[in-house]
Amino acid sequence: MIARIVLSAVLLSSVSIQAHAFCRDDLKELRPRIDRSKQADPARYALANRWWNRAMQEEPYDEVACLEHSSRARKALSGSMGVSGSNGPVTPMAPLGTPPGQQ
């Protein structure tokens, strides 16, 4: 009976330690990707860097918040940025050979 309790406590503590290290490892893998985007796409770099910094601040205290911020940083690198001034979906182009103004 006591052996089960001790074994359960050890397993629970090992799971907690691995979960805490998960976000830290994720941030280590994400940093080089963010650095590579610095020259290629400054807007994505700024957004991803902001989320990465927030994840680093949360990492020692809140695993869930750290994972949320790191996933937002990852999405900032891969998602669409959206175009300002866009009025909605792109309208289809007229078929080739159609004179201008006739669609």
C-alpha cells in the first residue's frame, strides 16, 4: 500500500517536471525560426518576437500561458498577416480575351 503511494507520488512529480520543460524546449526550438524571419519579413518577426517574449516571461510561472503565447508566435510566423484596406474576398478575374469593363 505504501509502495503504491510512493510510486504514485514519483510518477506525478516526473510528469510535472516534464510538462514544465515542454514549453522551455518549445521556446528553444522556436527562437531560430524567429531569428531567420528578421530580414525576410520584419512584420512577422516583430509579431512573433512579441509573443515569444511574453512566453518567456510566463514560462517560470504558468505553463499553459507559456504554451499559448508560443503557439501564437508560431502562428505569427506561418499564418497570413491580412492586408489593410481589404474590402473582403478577392473577386474573380474575367476570362482571357474579355475586353476591359465587360465581365
